[in-house]
Amino acid sequence: MTTDYERILLAEGIGYSEILDPKFKTNTLKIFFSQPLSAATAAGSALATSLLTASNQRYPSIAQLRKKLQMLYGAAIFGSVQREGDIQTNHISATVIDDRYALEQEPLFDEVLELLLDCLFRPNAADGAFSQTEFHIRQQNLLDTIKAEIDEKRTYALNQARRTAFDGEPAALSPCGTAEEVAALTPASAYAAYQELLRTAGIEIYFVGPAKKAGLADKLRRAFAAIPDRKPQPLCAIAPSPAKPEPQEVHELLPVAQCKLVLLWKTAYENQWVLAMLSAVFGGTPSSKLFANVREKMSLCYYCAASYSTFKQSLTVDSGIEQQNVEKTRDAILQQLREIQQGNITQEELENAKMSFHDSIYGIGDTPSSYINWYFGQFCKGISLSQDELHEKYQSVTIPQLVEAANTLTLDTIYLMDCKKEAE
């Protein structure tokens, strides 16, 4: 990365990070609102985030706001919601080309910043409630998003496995809430959820552009200082989950042509660099054991991949398979883990995994979003490492460490999406 980076505190619980890289031709501002994931607040916060980017008091409809953004050389304001372990993160972003590329060098970023601040602090609301018209449009959109989860079978299978593995914990919840929770919202309750988010969320703001924007931090400080009675909640992003005494198996019949198998392990092993490398050696690269053996040599599945969650200290393997190969694939996956646990790892397998981390680490900075994800991810994990320092963490992992970590894994959940026969 060829960049200047600085993070300052604008107020308690509000951080501002400035990331400057002269190669970019755009300016991006992204604001994260993080709060404990809860069934009581998830749906309201998610819907409010969507409403904020649809309109504001100056442009009180989606069409009007989008028309204004198009006039600013196709600028964009958008929002989304995600889950980081037990934390719900709502984020709102604005992006626009740098002023020097405008025909008359117009102050594009200043205009987009004002639009974004209008969305946040002068939303399309009156008398403590969002606009009825915009509310019902966005409410239906969120309901459609929740309903469509099952249409993406691989993601659905992973979510079902996580719901089982983390049952009773916030990580089992959807960051969008349930359809019933969303349907029960009103313009007033969604607005109240947003006011609570402003008051209690941890807020991290990121600016990425080619050069410093004079006075930007001060503008943001003044804007957020207007939030009344702000009392940010303490957050703990890394929350390990205890493993069940015995693996819980979930068997779900659905009208699909391809079965989905998900296995999830938990661990108390604390070295996240070793666990991430273990995941890569196991099933995170084209040279991994699962890809090379279960998929290629044994031809048991269409895909078979491993991933590691630092936030929940869990390792997941998911696979797409034919019904007749379910048991064989499950046994083969477990056998490949046993190979690692017994120390059957070649130096070539480890070096290939290390190379994949090298490529991903030194690819950070190719886009504004990669910078933001990098720094926000480190903030959530409570670390602050340079690219070289992170690279060294991975390069120093040894085979004995992988064996040690693999032997701490406890199988917690087995989820199978089975093929429902047409006759049934």
C-alpha cells in the first residue's frame, strides 16, 4: 500500500479514519454503526438504514434523490447491513469522482457530503416517523430480501448451519431480522430504532481519496455532536462459542437437484493467524487438501471449501454433492482433517497457502473498499498491523502449529440440505 493513514477520535465512541492514496480518482466516505445483534433491534435498524439512503427532507423521494446524484456525475449513496459475529453493523456510503475530473472542477465531494449528512440528520421524517410512502417501499424490499434467502442455496445452507451452531447466541440471528419482525415495524418504530442507533452505536467513519479534504473531520465532528444524549454501548466483536457435548445433526429436505453439506467446528485455540492458515491448508485454496483430494482425486463433489471466523473462533466446511455421495463426502472431509491432525502436511501445501495470503494481503489498496474493509476489520479485532507485519504473522506459521490447532477442533454441527423427491 502506498498510503497515508490516520485515525482520530471525533467524540466518545466515534472514530474518523483518513486514508489517502494518490492513485484514486474518486472520494469515498463510509460510516459504520455497530451495535450488539439483537432480535429486539435488528429489523428496525436494518430497515432504517435502507430508508436513510432512499430520500431526505430536501429530496423526499427515491426518484428525486437519484436524479440529484446523477447530476453529480453519477455519484452514489447506498446502505447495507451485515453481521460480524455477535455484532450487527449498519453502514452508509457515499462515493463521487474527485473534483479535478469535473468539467468545471465543481466541489462535487462537498455537495455529496451535504446530501449524506441530510440523509443522516435530516431524514425524510416528520413527527417522529419516517415518510409512509418510502417506508412501505423499503419495508417490502427488506421482506423480499429475507424471503429470497432460500433461493441462494449455498448461502442458505451456511446460514442454517450457523443458526444451529450458535443457537441462543446473537450470531444465530439474521442482521435483517425475521419477516415477522420486519412486518411488525411501523414508520414510527423504525424511526425510533434509528434514533437509538445514533444514540448507542459505535461509529467508525472512513474517508478514502487521493488527497486530504480540508475541514472534513471538523464538519463530521459538528454533525455528530448534535446527537442528543449519546451513550455508546460497549462492544465485543470476538466472542468464542462453546462446543456442544455431541455434534448436532440437522437434516432438511428441499426440492433441490444438488445436496448441500455443511460441517462446523469450534475451538478455544486463540492464535487467529494459525487458524486462518489451517483453514487455507484444509480447504481454502486450489491446492488445499479438500480441493485436491475430495473434489479432484475422488470426484465426490462440485465444490468443497473451508472458511474460518475469527469472531466466533469457528471453522466451516461446505460442499455441494450428489445425494448418493453424501456419506462418502462427509467421511472424506473428516479423513482429510485427520490427516492434518496426524501431521500429514507437506511443506508445499503450507507454502501454497502462505502464497495465497501473500497475494491477498498485498492486494489491499487496489480499491477504496479494500482499504476500508482492511482497517475496519482490524479495528473490530482490536489489532493494528501493517501489511508487512500481518504478512509476517502468516509466514511464521509452522506445520507443528497447524497440527496443534487442528487437534483443538471440536465438531459442533452437521447440516444437510437433502434432495426432496418430486413424488414427495
